[in-house]
Amino acid sequence: MLPFEAEPAGVGDLRRFARRQLDEWGIPAVAEEVQLAVTELATNVIRHVGPGAVATLLMEPREETLRVELHDQSHAMPELTDPQCGAECGRGLHLLAGLSSGWGAVVTATGKAVWCEFDLGSDARCLQIQRAAAALESYQRAQGGPGRLCVSHPAAFENCATELIADLLHWLVARGGEPDALLERAQMHFEAEVA
């Protein structure tokens, strides 16, 4: 989730945030489409709600889709119309519809949310990375951290993963398990999947 003020200068920041988040989740394959969709959504807020409007970008990976939502404080719903030849605007929603597997808009308590979804397929590696990221984020929250991984700080990211693995080994030993055997099985399982 990223709150922002709808200003033309801030659109690049939104694109970079989306790219970093997708890299963090291990789903960079849809980055170009998502960045373009984020640009269109933010531009629509600037154009139709007004520069400086308060908005929020949400991105949520699901099993085989990525949902992107842009919330603003206007109740005016977007309409898909046929743009006139040579018109400067009116193509954004057509572009959004063409880029995504689906889109729509819903009224919220404070305005509206315009959303779109992107197919991720059933790539097992992608799902494994998403599950690992969710586990690490949950672990960070349990430790009183922000609950959001930051790939721009690799040392902190690796430290969090190391602490989680160490805690899992403590849990295993407390139940009579063998840490070396577990680590060896996990390594063999990982190598078999990578091969």
C-alpha cells in the first residue's frame, strides 16, 4: 500500500514502487504491464479528480493473479467510452482493459477504487516465492517490525530470513526433531525443484 498525492511528478515514484514490489514478490514478468497500468490509473486521478488529490495504490498478489487498485476520494465512476480520433484523452481505460485480464471500479466509503488484475499463471516458483515473502512479512510483524520486506536493503532481508530459519530449527528441536536432517532434506528438495 502506498498513499500519495496525485501530482504528475509523483507518477514515476509510483512506477518504481510497483517495480520494486513485484521484484520483491518474485513476479517481475508482469512489471511492464503493471507499471503502465499504474501510470494510467494515477493519470486518471490527476486528470479527473484533480492535481494534489489524496490517493492510495494497493497491490495484492493472489494465487494466480495480481490485483492492482487505486483508491481516491471521488465518487465519480470511470466510463469506458469510444475516444474520438485525434482526441488527447479517452484511451486510458481502453489501454487498461487491453493490458489486464479484467478491470472495474467500486464505490468505497471515502470515494472509489479502480482495479485491474493481471494473470500470473500457475508458475510453481512464483507461488513459492509469494508464500515465502508472506511468511517473512508475517514474521517481521510478529517481531514488531513493519511487516513489509524491503529488497532495497538486502542485508536486512537476509537477516530476517536467517532469523526465521533459526526460529524454525528451535521449534523443531523443541519437538524432538533433528535440525541437520531437516536442513539436508530442504536442500535436496530445493535442488530437485531448481533442476
